[in-house]
Amino acid sequence: MDMIAIYTETDLSNVVEACLNFLHRVNTTAQSLPLLLNRAHLLRKLLNTNKFGSLQPSLVEFAADFVKGLGKISHHTSRGKLIGEGKRQFVHATAFVIKYGTKDVRDKLGKHVIKSMNLFSAFINAIVSISEPVLLQYVLNKCLLQYSIASPHTSVPLWTVRKHNEPDILPIPSLHVQKVFELCPDVFQMVDSRKRLPLHCAVALGSTSFEVVMEVFKAYKHAASIRDPVTGLFPFQLAASTGNYKASYSLLLENPSLVATAPVVNVSDRKRKRSTPALNDILPSESKP
């Protein structure tokens, strides 16, 4: 990095590109998590120099490589990094996945971090300690709402609380959302780049379980009375449009008066505006400890 600070972009751009291409071609094996985290650190430093443009192709490649690497390691290994000296780099990598990863890549990140309660707790605690709440909100909306603790993607035994001489406490399907609320309740009242609240995102997914939708609703009940800015629908309407009829009925029961004010909207006729937040909005600040 000292060399980058001294030389111009023209001098080093080819070297940087070759270096990043080489790192992308390295096989992601069980031993490569430190390399992936170091690569995240390098990318962040390169971005901070403002000498090499957006680096978008390399960041897109990194997002996919990072998640692929996570898929080949145990939840114990990830947790070790999150509670150790690799915490900041892991959070940086997460921010890159949110910003540059495809939907499939983001889904796989969520699938990995909910493998066990210990890993998940370490993950969200690391985000809160290193980053601003906006990153946790994007992680919730894009990586976590589509999953349930009772789904095949998680291990119920690894979320089960066991105490000596006491019955096991089995996890509820929405326990991961509950833990986000306990740690940072404000994220459920925050809007994303499309002005959507987490409840809008939950019911719009279609794959979100009833339990998860209602957990998000309980975290900020007023959201049920706020129209989705993308479709113009109330959450109960949006849930019905994606086939989550049980959630739609339950949300409507909370405020039946919405029926009188809810317009009939043809969702397919509306253009969905899509935008991406600025990188600085979700990347951890270097000033945080």
C-alpha cells in the first residue's frame, strides 16, 4: 500500500489489475478464508486511494469467490474469524457481497451465517460493532428474511438451547430475526434505497415464512399501515400478491380499516424502480474500533 501511495494510477493500474486477477484465480479451499479476508482488506484499501476507479469487476468477482469459499468451511471457522482479528475484514467482505453480489450470492451468504446460533450471533455482533446500522438492515433484507430456522438450510440442533437437567429449548422459526431486533431494533424502522421498510421486503419476497413476516411486523407494527413505495400496495396486499395468504390475513386483521383505503393495483403494470446504495453507505467506517 505504501507503493500505491507514492506512484500514480497509470504506473500501477496494470500491476493492481494483474494482482486482483491472480487472487481471483486462486482456488477457494478450506484453507483460503484468511486469503479471502486479506483480499477484502486489499480491495478496501485500493478503494480508499481513489486511484483505481470503482474496481467493480474485481469486486463482483470477490463477492462470488468469498461466498464460494464460505461454502467450503465449517461454521466454527467463520465464527473464529468473526470473534477474532478477522472481524473487520469479514464485515468488509459482507458489505461487498451486499453491494456487488447477485441474488444467488447474497442468498448463499445468508444460508451460511444461519447455520448455527453461535455463528449467527457472532456475525450480527460483528456488524454492529464495526459498521453503521444500515449494513445490518441490508443484510436483514437481502440475506436473512428468506430463511427460517426450521428450514433445511439450518441445523435446528445448533440453534437449540440446552441446559443441564432441563428440557431442551427448541428454536422458533423466526429466532434469527428476533435476535436482530434484540441487538438493533432501529433497523426495522429504516428504509432502504427504494424507501422500503423490512416488512415491505419480507412480504415482497414470496418465500418468506409466515413466522418471519410476523416477527418483522411485531418489531415495527406501524409498517403494516405504510404503503410499499415500489408497488403502492399495503403490506397485506403485497403478501397476498406473492401467495403468502396467511400473513396477508394476519396483517389485515391488525388494521381492518385499511380495506377502505386500499386501492386495486395491478402490480404487473407498475415499473419497479431499482437502485443501489452508495458504497460508502454500507461499508464500515475506518474510524470505528
